[in-house]
Amino acid sequence: MSKGSKSRITDKRRFDRNYDEIKWKKKERKAKKMKLWLISQNAIDGYDTYDSAVVAADTETEAKMMHPGTGEDIKPKPFPDWVCEPELVACEYIGEAKDGTQKGVICSRFNAG
């Protein structure tokens, strides 16, 4: 076997391996679609409060933990405009998000005073 044909075989193996990795990563990315959730609460109402939002999250638990204004986790600190306990948040599955949608708040309803 000549030196030139040996390098072509090595290059082809390297190409096949890289191609398989890229294909696998694309498949993995496709499998991870975000879900859309409608979250709402009625424990804190009145002016300058949020009452609902549409969020993108992997699970219902993640969705309930999001603040509708900032997308932050509600547990570490209390917010005057949203509940601090996920048990007080109603959550309804809406559907799958478009490819490439990142975790966070899509839109929210704020009752300005």
C-alpha cells in the first residue's frame, strides 16, 4: 500500500468519525425541544403585580419556579409582585416551542397601577 493511499484512508476515517459526531449532536439537539407553559397565580393581586405568563421550560416544576418578569428562580428571594411558593402557581402545558427557543419568559401579563 502506498503512502498516499494510506493517508486517504486515515482522512476518510477521520471524516466519517467527525460526520457521525455532528449527526449525533444534531439528533441530540432536536430531541431537546422546550415545552411552553402557561403559569398563573391569584394569591397576590392588585396593582403592580403579575398574574400570568407564558414560559419555556423543560418541566412543569421549572416553569413554576420562574418569575414572570425576570425569569429568575423564585425561591432565593421574595418578590412583591409574584408568589414565592411554587405550590401557589397554576401551570398548564400549552405545547412544544419552536426549535432554538431558550428557557425563559416568552410573554407576561403585568397589572400596572
